[in-house]
Amino acid sequence: MCGDWDTVLVVDDDPACRELHSIWLDDEYEVLTAADGRAALDKVGDADVMLLDREMPQMNGAEVAQRLTERPDDCFVVMISGVEPDFDVRELIVDDYLTKPVSRETVLDVVETMLSRGACRQLLREYFSLTARKATLELRISRDALGDSDEYHDLIAELEATRTTLDDRLEQFDGHWRQAILAAVTDDLGSEPRSVT
């Protein structure tokens, strides 16, 4: 990322499309551009979200998305295409698919959604880590010793604060995404975050 701003990589072989999407995003994000798939792969390491055209010469969007699975880059990929999705969309390794033409509001909304998912992913990781450390202590140390431990009480407080923050983050998602995230939490922990219904 460049500075404290989230970074969006706009990948499209159409210069007018690249410029338009860049203008829409420029006030809120650091914007990088690429005119083809190879250039996109060179720049993706600096991006949080990639807006990826599907049909490009040399390396199309599907190939770029596939190559990203073989790399450590942690970038959300939104395909924006003039091609109406069909059952072949199942094979595309992307986080969302938009059909051109798209509005400014749609582009800004999808970028914000991807960044929110990233924040939730980080919170979930932190939450699971704290939960695992709590479980380890509870398996190895007596209840009396835990009760007397400032470190244990600090861990519980941190876990509760993280859970509250996660609950608040989940509130911004519609029911489908909220339930998908809750399913992951429930599978790993056996209980749902408190305030989300």
C-alpha cells in the first residue's frame, strides 16, 4: 500500500475504462493501473483490491485470477466484464463479478465491501488466535491460578473487545455474507458472536 490509503489496482485494456474507474476511485484510494494481465501481476503486490477486466489480449482476466492463486499476494479480485456471466463463472477465482456498464456507486460499493471483508478476515484471525491461546491456558493451568492471573484476565478482556469489534463489523454485511462469516465462527468455536442475529 502507498501511505495510509487502501490501494486499488484497475486493470483494463481499454484506456477510457481505466481512466474512468481511476477518476471514480481517486478521491478515496491510492489508484494503480495496468493495461494488461502481465502488468497487473507486476503491480498486484501493492494492491488491496484489483478491478480486473475479463477480456484482454496476451493474458485474460481469468488467467490473471488463476495466477494469483499461486502467489502470496493477498488482494481481493473483482472481475468487471462486458461478458454476461454464465455457468463458466463457477471456474473464475474471483471475489465478485460485475457486468459492464457499471456505475460509479457500484464500483465504490464493491471496493468498500472488499476492504470490509479484509478487515473482518483480520479480526477473525485475531479472534481465533486469542481463543486458541485462551484454550491452551485453560487446558494447562488450574482454575485457581487462572483466577489469580492478570495476564489471563487481560487476555479475556482482549478477546471480548475483539469479539465486540467483530460483531460491529459484521453488522454492515447483508444476511448472506454475515451468515457465511458466522458459519466459520460457529464451526471453529461452537458459538456465535453475541450481538449478531
